[in-house]
Amino acid sequence: MKGEGNRNKAKCLVYIAAFVLVQMAIIVAFSLTVMRIKSLKVQFGAVSVKSMSTINTTTVPSFNMRLMTQFTVKSTNFGHFKYGNSTVTLLYGGTPVGTAVIPMGRAKARQTRKVNIAIDISSDQLSSDTNLGNDINSGVLILTSEARLSGKVHLMKIIKKKKSGRNELHHSN
């Protein structure tokens, strides 16, 4: 009789251990398939010109503009993404003509965070480029944008993984 009680306790412990192992296997399988951490999607929305001035002389053509845009950070993960201050740079012909700060923030899980930013651009940094005068005359100014957000994805307040989102677009105004 005395040995039978110990056998029941041992069986109970084996069942508890098996249950814990099965639960851990389910959690690991779930985290490796459904909870896989993906890169973020960083995009510009519509860009509108708030103010613009151009000077097209034969010696030094120039432009000054203030652009308003909606910058979106899309988190496709099951955890939120916290990112620090970042910058977006607009380039003309590979030369930076304007930068703006993207303030630190948080994109919630499986949602898109929208941030309105204003970017002042100027041709002051450009060398005497013969294409600038032609582009101003044609009314089309081809700009390239670069932005990179770095931060951490937080899953269930347990898993934290560094991720970044990158944006490279061509705009014409």
C-alpha cells in the first residue's frame, strides 16, 4: 500500500512534466511561425508644396520650397515598434537639398502610424548644375528621398528585437 502512493505521485509528476513540455512546444511553434518579427514598412504619403520660389537665370538657377507630407510607419508584427528620432533627407541629383526630423514614436501592433512633417528644401548646397535650369523651365524637379527608422519591436513584453525600416523614393514636383 505504501508503494502505491509513491507510484501515483510519480505518475502525477510525469503527467505534469509532459503537460509543461507540450505547452512549451506549442509556444515555441507559435512564436516561430505566427510571431515572426518582420521588417517595417516606411513610406511617404502625398506630398504637397506649401510655398515655392524659383529663380532661373543663366548664371545661377535656384529654388526654395516648403513641402508637407505624411510619413507612415507600418508595423506588420504582433508587437509594437518603438523608434527614436530619425531624419528624412531629400536629394536632387544625389546632393542633399533638405532634411527634416521624424520625431520619436511608437507604431502599435499591426497598425500604421502617420506623422505629418514639413520639409524645407533649397538649392543653396548645389553646385552650378546645368540640369537645374532645364528642370525649372520644364516645371518638373526630380527629388529622391531617404529615411531610416531604427528601434525595437516588443512582443508580449518578453521578446525585444532590434529592427529598422528604410525608405527610398523618387518624387517629382
